[in-house]
Amino acid sequence: MSRRRHSSSSPRQPDSRAPRAGHPPSRRHDLGQNDLIDRAAIQAVVERVAATRGPIVELAAGLGRLTVPLAALRRPITALELDPRRATALRARVAAHVTVVEGDVLRATLPTSPFVLVGNLPFHLTTAILRRILSADHWSRAVLIMQWEAARRRAGIGGGSQLTAQWLPWFEFHLDRRIASTAFRPRPAVDAALLLIDRRRSPLVPAHGLMAYQRWVASVFAVPGTAAIALAQVDRASRRLARDRCRRLGIDPDRPVSRITAEQWARLWAERRVSGE
């Protein structure tokens, strides 16, 4: 996954030492670039994208390890790449239906019509990029490579994160596979994963309630202890009433809030709104 430095300052100017003809720009360690080289992992990404329809937007395209095989799908592709040298090299390798844009994945303008997201995410920017894309409209599926433990948290394996819970009513997170660190050059210190995020056709919470719901989830996660303890404090109820509420909605009152499912979060929110809390 391409680790890139993103800042508000002007992009670093290309090295004056031009790459040899026919060779991609050398890897720049200040950008922390890790290129996916495993054919099976690349094929898995292409297959997951092939199961979708519409234009493709690729984040952090790098040398085009994913861009080139995705181009074989013959769908319009916009490939974002921060490094101007790599962007120039990639333009020379792709067909006319692939547009390479030099830009920051955290700031680039995304399409206003339906599209599919794909990307080999920089490990150190995973959360920032996820916040950006989850708040963006129009995309239907995201096919993302990220650090293994981060992907597990997003998929709710071993307990979900606050970020995941805040978006569960609108998206489904699925851990597709583990990708060994040996699948990248240079080799990172930890394994990666392929995570699929699909926008729900029917959200579990109305879109107009998104901000209020997310603030409430953040408040619940901020309270240490069980689901009943957190809900009692946030919703200003007795623990007995909070436990009864959990049981009525099919939630184990003694489980941590990280174990609450998407449907359970939605039921808790719906009842809270009906009761006027």
C-alpha cells in the first residue's frame, strides 16, 4: 500500500535525475511507498471490482499495479496519484479510457454520479481516508487494501470500532481476505487485508438523522463498561431500565458496545428517538 505524505504545502518537485527510458520512477522512501506485487491479490481486487458496474475511481494508484489490470475491464477509470513522477509514468502505460490525476486522495474532488472506489491505502492514512470516503456520496462499493488489524476492526471481528458503528446503518463492511506482507515491495512490518464496503440500498437510519446518530454513538463509546452502563449514562436512565431496554431489543446488556450489531444500533436509536430522549 502506498504510504504517502499529505500536507497543505505544495507537492515536492520531481527529482532532477530523470528515470531511464522504459523504467518507472525509483521508489521514494520519504513517501513510504509499498507496491502490491502478488498476482493472486491483484486478481482478487479486479474480480471484486468486476462484480460491480460503472466508472472506477482508484485512490493512490502508484505505479499502476492495480490500474493496468483494472483497465482490462474497459470501464472509465480515474486514477489519483500524489507523486508527479509516478503520475507521469502511469499516464504513459494506460489507454485513453484511464485518466491519471495528480492529486491528494484526502482533497481530490470525487464524481457526482455513481462510481466504484478501489485503492491500496497508505497504512498511516487509513482512518483519514475512510472518514473522507464514508462521508462522500454516489459510490456503491469500495474495494480497499489496508492494514490487517484495521480491516478486522472495520468488519467488526473481535469487536467493532466507533468509526464503524457510526457508519453501520449506511454501509456493510466485509473482510474478504488476508494479504501477507510478502505481497508488497518494500515489505511492510504487518500483513494487509482486502476490505469490501457496500452502501446499503435501504439505510437502517434515515439520512437526515446521520449527524445526531453519530454524535450519540460517540457518546456511548466514550463510556467505559458494558452496553447497559454506557446506555444508562448517555441516555440518563437507571441501569435497571437500561438493562431491560437491552434485553427487549435483543442485546446482551453485559456485552461491550463494540459488540453491538448494525441492526441493534438502529433499534436502539429508533426507540430513543420515539421516546424523545
